[in-house]
Amino acid sequence: VNVLENTPEVTKVSVGFENNRGNLPWPVERGTVTSGFGRNKIEGTSIIEDNIGITIQTVSGANVKAVFEGIVTTIYDVAGSQTVTIKHGKYFTTYYNLSSVNVSKGASVNMGQVIGKAAQNDDGDGEIIFVVNVESNFVNPEAWLKNR
């Protein structure tokens, strides 16, 4: 038995999330995936990175939106930028590199609700890292988002 799905309400949210695979809205209005999920060679180097999500380049300060209804479980600081994790039943979405956050821990959020603003990367472009996991397993977020 899955401890994360021990209530009918939580199971309903998990099933809703599952049923939207390939059809979830993008977390930003306009964005380009600059680094895909998994192991990638960093351009112009011999360095291999292991991306737990996808890196999306966008406009600095762009609204970052929840891709599905859920509960904000954590908000924390990572190297001077904010990170928000939202629980959707047994699924979690995490939004890294936010310059500001306008939700609080424990808050219910709706699909498309603005949760914060995109911060800049080292080049001064807006950028977020979007992560999806099922319990503790990271999965490719692009498989969950609508085609662009």
C-alpha cells in the first residue's frame, strides 16, 4: 500500500495528475528547454551533468505557474534563489531558481496559479529548472507537459 495515497482525496489528485500525462501546461508562458532530463554533455566542454529535471530558459521575471492542483510542501533557498515543491498525491513538482515566491507552505494551489517569478541564470537570462517525481523517483518532465 502506498502511504502517500492513503485517503480517497489524495488518490483522486494522483489519478488526476496521471490522467494529464502529456497534457499539463508549461510552468512558464514562453520557454525553451536548454538542458533535457538525465545525462547531458555541457556544450563546449567534456563535462557530463545529470539533470533531475529540465532546464527551461525564459524571460527573467516571468511568471512561474503550478502545472497542476496540489499542496505546497516546501519552500527553500538554494544558492540565493527560491525553490517550491508542490505535492499532487503521490506526484511532486519542483520549481527551482525563482527570484520570488508568492505562495506559502501548506497552501492549496490550482493549475495555472502563479507561484513565483523566474530568476536569472549566470548569463542573465531567465531560467528555471522544472522537476517531476513519483514518490522518490525522478521522471522526465517533458513526458508530462503539452507539446509546444
